[in-house]
Amino acid sequence: MFSSEARIRDSRWREPVRRIEAAALGLFWLGARALPPRRAARTGARLFAWLGPRLRKQDFVRSNLARLFPAAGPARIEALAREVWANFGAILAEYPHLPRFCAPDPSPFLRVAIAPETRDIVARREPAIYVAAHLANWELATAAIGRLGIALSAVYAPQGNPHVDAMIQARRAALGCRFVGKANCMRRLLSDLEAGRSVGMLPDQRTDAGELVPFFGCPAPTTIGPAWLALRRGCPLVPVQVERLGPADYQVTFHAPLVRGERSADRSRVLRLTAELNALFERWIRVHPGQWLCMRRRWPRAAAPALPQAAGGEVRACA
């Protein structure tokens, strides 16, 4: 979420900028914590709907949204971009309130629905691979899994700013899971699955070391980790969809597993399953494009769409 590292060329300024970023986030959280959750989320959304389009990452947001909606005009793309930033601001403002989201049922903030095909997996605490996209407040997928009493090892990407990373991880403690850094994590995840734990992953973002798998009609670098783990261990691969219904108001849906009990070492099978997962994420994102975190380049540079011009015109599908 925070990545000033790439643009800080002079190492003398790197640490001061990191500390300024952390201080700004701390002040923002102080204000958010003083407000009720829904008011905090509304305030964060308004602030970032104004601030976000003025940041450098706006170019990535617009480019990614143009990939989703190639026929959209500039006004539509800009409106969706403001929604993306508003959702991001609401998420940031909700972090100080995570303990309230994680409280046992009934919760005024978080509703959980479980598909019939998944209920026995949850009831038996069967080790599974739970996958979500960076939609709405994705942290609440983990909150819902924890509420169901499932021991979870959640894969995460540390922030480039270590001070901000420590602050976010401290807030995530309320989620009650074990966090595993994504670097070289597969051996650890296999061990956790063998020990009876489940694994949580968010595989919708770009992974430079990943495989090129279709995503919105164009090959995109994608991790095959969830599919590989599920097929290696014969675990259920359960998609978890988070939807924002309003400020600090969410629905989390545990869908039917994409696979269960299937074992395969076939690379082509792993890639097909990854493509199925990407297709599912596409459907979710199309329903709520303004709730998708898309502030990083998702597709290779050669495949980046031409952004719509003020005079109109369609974006090419793929370079």
C-alpha cells in the first residue's frame, strides 16, 4: 500500500521520508480511532477521494481501470478512480477498529455467508487454501475465517517502509492469525498444512516471478501458489469474496471450492486452475470495480492500454 522507496534515490532522505510517512499514518489513525467506525470510514473515504487522484499512483489506477473497461470514456475512468481511492481511504480508517470487526457474532459490521458445498469444510476445520482478492476491505476475509475458529497462516507482502509495516502488523494482531512473509514461503505453508492449519492468500496482484496467466483478456504475471498448494496437498481451494455494502459494513461469502481432494503435479493443471481463479476474480471485480486495490501496475508494460482521450475512442485490448 505504501511504497515511496522506488522514488527516493538519495539514501540520505530515505529514512526521514519513511518516518514522515509513519507519523502521518499515526496521526490519521488517531483521528480515525476517535470516531465511530462508520463515521471514520466515511471520513477516510472523503479524504482520499480528494487526495488520491493527486498522487503519482493515479496513473496506475487509471491504466488498470482502462484495462477493465476498454470502451469507457475519461469521465467514467476518473469516476471509478475516485471510488478506488475512496475505498482505500475507508480501509485505512477502519484499521483502528479491526477488533470490533473481529468480535463474535452477531456483528453490526460483518456478515458471513457460507456456500452449502463449503459448510462441512468449515465445520470440520479441514485444512484448506482460502483465497481472496484485494477487494473492499480484504483484511476482513481473515477476520471472518478467524471468527469461524479456523487456524490460519496468512501470506502477506511486507511494506517497503518498515515503520509503516510494523504499524500495520500491530493492527492486524486483532485478526488472530499467523502471518507468513511471502518470500520463500512455500515450504513453511506446506508444513502448516501438514500440521492441520489452513492457508490464506491474496493472489490477484502482479507477481513478477509468476506465470503469465490470462486476466481481463491479457496475460498477466500471476502467482500459481494457491493452485499448486491445493493440488500438491489435495486441499480444498475456497474462494472468499469480500463486498463493501457501505461504510464499515461488509458481506463475506465463502464460495464453493474450485477443487477438493484432487492431487496433481501436472504444471498444465496448475495453470488451468490458476486461470479459473483469475476468471472468478474478474467477475467479482467487474461487479465492484471501485472496490479493487489497483494502485500498482498489474499487466506487463507492453500490454498497457492507451488511456481514453477526452475526445473519446476505444482502448486497444492487448499489445
